[in-house]
Amino acid sequence: MSDSSARPARKPHPRGFDLAAAQAALAKADKPLAKWMARIGPIETRWREPFEPVDALARAILYQQLSGKAAATIVARVEARLPRGPHFHPEDLRDIAVEDLRACGVSGNKAVALKDLAAKALDGVVPPVQELRWLDNEALIERLTAVRGIGRWTVEMMLMFRLGRPDVLPVDDLGVRRGAQVLRRLAEPPKPKELLVLGERWAPWRTLASFYLWRIADLGKPPVKRSQS
């Protein structure tokens, strides 16, 4: 006799997606974007590279609001003080003294955030990498933004660059908004809600569209003023 109360089996989320299929669909859905994609060429990804959520999030915290060079210097100093460096482990972040973090150049707020990250990882709020594939985007965002210093944008970057989730559109990212401005020949970058509407045609491949929008923002220049209507 079967157990009718049994929960349906969860479906795991694959790590990464078919870039060729996504590019073909985007080119069909958006002709101006297709021209830019042909100009830019293929996008490289790092989805197969191993990573640990705590390590990735700790680095994200340390890099916030700093230039890449300054942040890399501080990260290297912290790594040198951790017994299991160069990777950040929750036990090491729990045990290192705040004074030692401060001596490495870590701000007080970031030191507190690293301590909170360690505590929540050890409590199971931050899932280990094996569990990530069982959590959908919003569930993972909800879990990880419970950590002090981690916002939605940071988790979206993990979803896109580390996990390769196919349909993420970081509407608060200025680079993506500027890319949409160039693509649509707008007078100014669209606001987040406007970008969400513009991006409907890119679903369910908004991650790849975002990758190209970042490149478009780097390569293109906003044209002469034109309204969005």
C-alpha cells in the first residue's frame, strides 16, 4: 500500500545550462540583441569550477565597496591568518579574533558580517554546496540574505556565475541597466521595474542576456536622447 501522504520527489537544479540553445532563443526573440551577440561572440563560464558557498560569500563581503586591488590585498592578509587558508571555512571565521581581522584591514562592519556568516553556516542557514542544487532561486536568496552584509545582488551573482541558473536578471545592477540602455537606445538606464518589463522577452534565458548586457555596457555608448515609448 502506497503512502499517499508522501511528498513528491524534489527535482534538482542542474549546474549550468545549454548556452547554444539559450543564444539561439535570445537571437530569435530579440533582433538588436542578436546583432550584439554576433559582435561579442561566445560567453565563457566557470560553472564547472568547484566552490564553497561560505568561501564565495566571505570574498563577496570583503570585496564590497572596495577597488579590486585593495580588496585583493585585504583578502590575502586574511587568508594568511587562517589555519586552513587560502579558502575560507566557517570554523576559521568563527575562531579568528575580530582584532586580527581588523589588523588585516577589514572594517568593523565587515568583521561582524564575517562572524555572522560563520555562525549561520554552522547553524545550517547557509547550505553546503551539496544542497544548493535542491534550492530554487528565491529559496536560496531568502536563505543567504539572512546573513548580515549579504543582499539580493550578491546571491544573484552566485546564482549566475557559480551555479549557472538560466533565468536570473539582476535588475538592480547598474552595468546590466546600462547595457539595456545601449541596446534599446534609451536616454538613460531603465529603472529596475522598467528593466524587469524589458527583460520579459529574454525569459527563460535572462542570465545569458545579462552576461551580454554587461559586455554591451562596456563596448557601447549611450546614443542621443530618445524616449522609452
